[in-house]
Amino acid sequence: QDAIDRKEKMNETFKTAVHGPALKTEELGRRAPQWVRDNLVTMCMRCKEPFNALMRRRHHCRACGYVVCARCSDYRAALQYDGNRLNRVCQECYIFLTGHTVLEDREGKHKGILEKGAAEVSSRSLLCSSLQLLDKNGKGGTRGWFVIPRDDPLVLYVYAAPQDVRAHTSIPLLGYQVKDLPQSDSRHLFQLAQSRQVHTFVADTEELKRRWMRAMARSAAGITHREDEDEDEDE
């Protein structure tokens, strides 16, 4: 069981590196990118619009490997690694590779609190992993990617998938109580509670549940620095 728990912990640590190393800017078009897997995103990685089966389908930019919608990948550029043939690329890569300007300008918008990419935030997090957030009745819920960023340690960010470029929602942790719940139907349950506001979570393992309870309790108490000694004690 100890070996299984350690393997689970290692898996959570490396989940943020699911699509391999990103290409450097100067390598765009010269090297084939490693594509981000479709099931790791629920929205376009450029315009942040959610995908759906009919109107907004997934495509891959052949230069950077991002998953993008048809509108954001409606560009063609010659790629050196493919014999300078024209390939579908996203708007950002098109501008970089061709030097052409695009009339539609979505840059310069102020980033809201939710517009933080999951992979970028997870790489600098106090804790991140997949969890399930139950509904108010405790019967159903949504599985997502949950992150407490190191540079924003008092907030829990909830993403639909670990490579999404925008959070689905956020939960301010300061002032909450973290409550342990008895195991139910092999589910590892715990809660965040404050006045009438209650959030119930399900972790994949008991070890992961304890790590989240410890991290949330520290954030709820306003402790913003990380103490690795706590993790060593649990091990």
C-alpha cells in the first residue's frame, strides 16, 4: 500500500508535464511540435471559447501543437520541418512565421482572475491534482483539475481539464474550515465549510485527500509559505 501511495503521489506531480517540452520561439516551424492531447482541454487554447461537437471543433496548430478552434486556426504558413509546405497554424504562429498583421486584434485585454492557464499555474503550485467537486445534494458532481498557485496561495482555482487556458471558477480559501468526512462507498471525502457555504470534494486516494486537507487548512489560516517539513512528517 505504501508503494501504491507513493506512485500516486509521483503521478500527480508529473501530470503537469503531459504534453512534453514546449518549443522555443525560434524553433517554431523548424521542428515538429508535440501536440497537446484533445482530452486535456475543454476550450480553445487561444480564444478560450469552449469546444462543442457541432459549432466549435478541435484542431491542432502544426507549428506550436496547441489545441485551437477553427476560427483561431484559419491560417496557413509554410513550415520548414514539412518541406515548406503550407500547414494549418494558429493566429499567433501565423503572425510570427509570416510577419503579416491580422486585422482582428484580441490582444491588450486585461486578464481576469480566471484567465490563468492551468499548466502554467500548476507548474508553480503549492498543490495541484484531479478532484471531484460534489453538487449540493452530494449525489453527483464534476471532476476537474484543482490548483492552489504559489503566487496566489489563498485561492483555489478549478479547471475543467489540466491544459485549459482559463479557469472554470475559483474559491477564496481564507476563513474556511476544512472538515474530514468518513469514507463512503470507497470515496475519500472532505469539505470546505464557511457559514452556509459548503464544498464537498472527493479525492482518488486517502493520501491525496490528506495532502489537500493540509494545504487548504494552511491557506484558510492565511499561511502563505510552504513548509516541506509537514510533507516529510506524513511520509
